[in-house]
Amino acid sequence: MKQKIIKTKAKEIFTKTNLPGADYVINQYIGCSHGCTYCYARFISRWKGHGNWGTWIETKINAPDLVRGRKISGKVFMSSVSDAYQPAEKELMLTQRILENLDKSTQLSILTKSDLILRDIDLLKQFKNIEVGFTVNSFKGKRRNLFEPSSPDTLRRIMAMKELKKHGIKTFAFVSPIIPELFDLSEVVKNTRDFADYFWFEFINLRGAGKEFKEILSHNYPESLKTIQDKQKVNLYIQNIVSEVRKSGVKIKGIEIH
Ligand code: SF4
């Protein structure tokens, strides 16, 4: 798919955030060609006017200059409306140049779906307080094509997590999105537990995912959508998963229910 790349310049790159576990976010990219159909950031496409989510990205070309010499107290999360290691990063190297210039005592948390991050292992190791998370789930075949059409698959993400762990980098698993009937908790935990220092769990944010995602569920997995829309059923499903999560024995940092 042809991707539109729009170059912009920012005045500031550290943005205050209310996201759990973070004080600031860095979004050197806005938009994401991984194009996950459940992505809560898809709404941005409506007011940017560059086209459908996944077909365009804005790149803040001066981001590496904006981090140089800055001392940030508090935790910095990368990124909240894009993936810092989406395919364009391979050539643009914006994330890499930010890491080069960023103060190495910054408390940095990176969340990605891409093993491209392995390219920057030597840089990551220079940070005194860093963690890298990977979004993991159990989508395969048709579900993966429908929900995550363009990102590296979960197996590649887990292999990357394993590699970072081998290099002494703290890792976490962001288990998301948990969708009734379409999620296998035991598989995800079994495949990931040896390589993740801790876990976040997140249930599907149907409102954030938007109308198109609801339509995808309605056409392909109507039973799942019915469960999500039935308060009693969805609460029971959440209770069961939360209880299984607690029994699994992994270290839990948070469980997000929208
Ligand atoms: S990788 Fe993350 S930011 Fe990118 S489309 Fe998927 S959910 Fe959205």
C-alpha cells in the first residue's frame, strides 16, 4: 500500500500525559502504517484529512533536535498515537536519532509491535532506566488479517522480547486487545512469561476503536460483539479473565478495562 509521508516541525516533543504509568509522551510520528483496525488513535485521521488510518504518517523531522540537552523528571512513554518502529523508521531513522540525542538518564518506556527495535539494541543499552514492551495477543489467520494487517506477528514480537531480555533490557508484555471469544489467555501467557518482566492487560476499547471496527466484528464475529454489548455478559467475561490472570502467577502491573 502506498504511504503518504508528511514532514512537519514541532515546537515541543515532550507532551504531558494522563496515560497510566507515564508522565510524558513522545510522538515523533503521528499516524501508523501498522494500521491496526482496533487502534484507538484512528480518530486522528478524521481531523488530519490525509486519508484513512494506516495510509499516512506525519514525521516531526526536528524531534531529534528537540530532545537534545533536555533533562526530564518523570517517566517518558514512546509512543501513544503511533509505533516508533513502524516500517518508515527503517529509512527515516527518526526514533534512532532521538535515542542518540536523548539524555541517557531519562526514564524511558517504549511500546512497539515491531522487531525493528532490535536494530537499536546498543543504543537502548546506554539508558540507565529503560523498559521495552511488546503488544502481544493470540490473533492468527483471518483474525490477524482483519485486526492487525501490517505489523510483524506476535511470534516475531516475542522473539524480539527474548533477544532484548538476553541483552539485559527490562521488558514487558502488553496483552491487548482482549476480545471476548477471540482471545486465548493461556497461550499468550505461556509463550511470553519467560521473557517479560511484567504484564499489562487491556480489554478492547470498543468506543475508541470506532465504527469500522464494530462493523468488522459484526460481520465476522457477531457473537463476540453481542457479548461486548451485553453488560452482564461482558462483566462476567472480564471477571473470569481477571481471575485467570491473577491465577497465572505472572507479575501484573495493570489491568485496563474501558
Ligand atoms: S501499532 Fe499501535 S499505534 Fe500503530 S496502528 Fe497498531 S495500535 Fe495503532
